[in-house]
Amino acid sequence: MQYADDMLFFCEPLYHNTLVVKAILRSFELVSGLRVNFHKSEVGFVGISQLDKLLYSKCLNFQQMDLPFKYLGTIIGGNVRRIEFWIPIVDKIRSRLSTWKGRLLSMMGRICLIKSVLSSLPLFYFSFFKAPIAVCNQIRRIQAKFP
């Protein structure tokens, strides 16, 4: 998966796959003339032993990243069933609404703001993860409290 100058590889945790990823990166360098910045590159692992993590990261010459991490504003590697996972998202919704003073907007302006904030932000996250009922209720309370 690629986005701008970011690249994500998903594969089985096998040493052979690590060599294939390394070959792909080397081929990219030869074809494009660009170089991979190994000081900024990181590799993340899920569900493998520490020894394998060390072996694969040394093979790729990448630093290991800790889970969970953020990619394009989405938290990767967290437990979506826990309320703590959703706290930054709910706080972001709350802060977007609190920066606007509801009293300064007309009723139609308030409705437009609420719909835009409370539909675009959660929709982005809900397209990836299923939110617990408590989180949905918390978002509804934020919407109801907006003046």
C-alpha cells in the first residue's frame, strides 16, 4: 500500500519474505534513482517473537516501531474494543466543536457545523473499525451538548 512517500508491506513473518521486501526496495532504488532513507524507515511486527523481530529488522536495516502507531491519522495495532483506543478520536471531535462558539452561529450554521464535524470525523474511523456502543453514545452526548 502506498501513499505519497509512505509504503506499507503486509506479509507473513518469514525470512524469505523479508528478503523479497528488501529486493523490492533495492529494485525501486535502481529503477527510480531515488534512495530509501533508512534513518527514517521503520518496520513493525505483530504476533512474532522478539528474536524474529530483531532478525527481520536487522536484515532490512530498519528501526523497529512500537505498537500502536499512527498512520495517516489512524491508530494501527491498538485494541478497538477498548474505550481507551477511542479517547483521542472523541477528544478530537470535542475539540473541533468547542473551538467554535455556538452562540455566534445561527441555528442553520450550528446544524451545518455539527453535521460536518460529527459525520466526517467518525465516518473516517468507523470505516476502519467498529466502535463500541459507549463511544457512539459519547459522541451523541457531545452533539447534544453543543449550544
